[in-house]
Amino acid sequence: TPQVYPMGDWPAPFGIVWVYDRLSGLMLLLTAILGVVSLTYAIATNEDHNGAHFHALFQAQLFGLNGAFLTGDVFNLFVFFEVLLLASYGLMLHGGGAARSKAGLHYMVINLVGSTLFLFAVGALYGVLGTLNLADLAVRIGLAPTSLYGVIAAASLMLFLVFAIKAAAFPLYLWLPGTYAETSAPVAALFAIMTKVGLYAMLRVHGTLFDTATAPASLVHLIGPWELWLGIMTLIMATLGVLAAMNLRRQVAYLILASVGTLLIALGVNTTESIEAALYYWIHTTLLSAGFFLLADIVRRSRGDDDWRIHPAMPRATLIGGLFFIYAMGMAGLPPLTGFFGKT
């Protein structure tokens, strides 16, 4: 049973509510695990000393992520998107450098566009339905006259576009490879959960608003086909990116993109079995991607770079090579590792 906590004891839909259920609990657990591992690695490698305010930005990022997973209304989802994006801008640029600044600029511009579209969508929904609480929106959409279906559909598609930007779905994915490859390893490891925020928002918002039990039949299947086809295109482009990548960090960034495509396909199929498989694969790919980024940084520190070219043998080559083999098998979804069961 979901647990609902009204802030300031203001009842929904007038007040802000936190909603904790198994889905949000899963995302909070993943965030906590990645937060501990990433922060420990940053302290151990002194990455936190490469610039100012690392720990404050890191905690702000965790605050934004946790808030996005717990909020029960669309407007506060926007607020927490802005909190985590503001913190991620600082973390992305932490330590400086021309390449990092260039990638950060692309990241900031595309996400500012997404934030603007988010406000337009929120305003449209509030204008025609008079509420932004997710549960209340679902009820009012079911009772709305057919004359409002066009506005509701347009606002919902606009929200889908925003979430697709956050998730780096095709064709809005170009910011991700450079951003994740150029930032520091502990930040990139934490960012492995950030693309999942967009996918979580699709599942939470559209899954609630267009539930088959309450939503009109013409709106129930509004988003599913878009998720399916964009997922296929994202997976294709990510595969090409992995093959063309010239260093390990960029390759791992494209592997994250491939996982986004796989999850979008599962969400687009929209059956009980596909959603269950998506959540299982969600855990697998989030943890594995974060670990792969940290391993890529270990390779870079041992060799001097992580480019795909022949180098002399590095220290601890057997251990690092063994870990790389396990991570590569996991990302490929080969048995007996967990990715195999998620994909099958």
C-alpha cells in the first residue's frame, strides 16, 4: 500500500504530498547505493578536491533525485528536476577544462529547453483540469469532456518530449555521450541514475494519468507507440555509437544510451510482463553502468588514458581485465549474469 505524507498537513490536491511505494522505494535504494559508492570513490581518489563545493553540489543532486522519485504532483516534479539539474551543472563542470565546459554547455542548453516545455505542459494541464496532483489528474481526465481531449493529449505529448530529453532518447540524445564521457568518474557514476529519472517520470506520470481503468480509450495508448519506436531508434544509434567510440568512457556512455533504448521498448510494449522485465533490467543496468564508469577511470589512471590503442601492460592487469570482462558480459546480457534474465 502506498504511503502518503502531506507536507504541512495540507490535504491533497491542495498541498504538496510525498508518495512512497515499491517503485519509488526501488529508485531511492538505487540512488542511495550509487551515492555512497560514488562519494566514497571521489574521496578515495581526491576528485572532490579538484574544485569548490563538491560535497554541497553532490548532496543537492541527491536531494533533487530523491524528491523527483517521491513527489506526488507534476509541478513539484518540475521543481525537483530543476534542483537536480542545477546541481548536475555544477558537478559536470567541477574541475574545469575546455572539453568539460563545451560538453556542459550542450547539456545546459538542451535541458533549459526541456524545462521551458515542462512549464508550458504544466500550465496547459492546470488550465483545463484545475489540478496538478497526479492522482487527482487521473480522476479528472477520466471525467473530462471530449472537447478537452486535444489539449490533454498535446500537454501529455509535451511532457513526454521533456522526459525524453531527460532520458536522452532519440533524437534528443546527442548531449549525453560527451557530457558523461568528459565529467569526472564519480559524477558520471551518479549520473547513471539521472537518465533513469526521465524514464521514471514516463512510467509514473503517464502510467497514472492514462491508466486503463480510468482514462478514456482514445488517450490510453497515446504514449506507448512513441516509447516503442523512439526506444528502437535510440538502441540503434547507441549501438553505432558504441562501435565508433574511440575511448572506454565514451563507449560506456553509449552503453547507458543503449540501456535507455531497451527500457523504452519495454515501457512501449506496456504489458505486465514487459514492465516487470523493465524494472528488473533497470536495477541491473543502473548499477552496472555506474561501476563501468569507475572501472574506466581506474584504467585511465593506470594507463594514462583510456583510448583504444595498444599500451604496455599496466599494474593489476589481471584484476582489472577480469572486472572488465565481467562488466562487458553483464552489459551484453550474457548468461549467467543478471542482464540475461532481464532481456529475456
